Amino acid sequence: MKNITMSADEDLIERARLIARSQRRSLNDAFREWLTQFAQSAGDAQGFDAFMSRMQHVNAGRRFGRDEMNER
């Protein structure tokens, strides 16, 4: 495993440590998890593009307006 050095605002680091502690893990573990997800996000974009290509045959029947698309 390789070590890295980073800098951040002291208050931010302290808040992050408190959050990690409340989750019963170290800030280092939380950062490793984030780094893994960050590194995988590029692959997720490629997967999404491939999925959208496979779904080109799906047709909703018409184009929906902005208000229709934002209805909850």
C-alpha cells in the first residue's frame, strides 16, 4: 500500500474525523472507501453509455414537456 500526503482545512478534517468515529471507523478507512468509489466512477460512466446504447429501442411514445418531466 502506498502513502499519500494531502492538505485540507483543519475544521474540515476534524469534522470528517468525528463522522468517521461515529461510524466506528478511521478517517483513513473512510478515505480509502471514497477513493475506491471515485476511481470506479469513470468506469460507471462508460457502463451507463453502454446501457443507453442498448436501450435505444425503447420509445416512450412522445416527447414529454419540462413540467411533465418534473412532476412528482
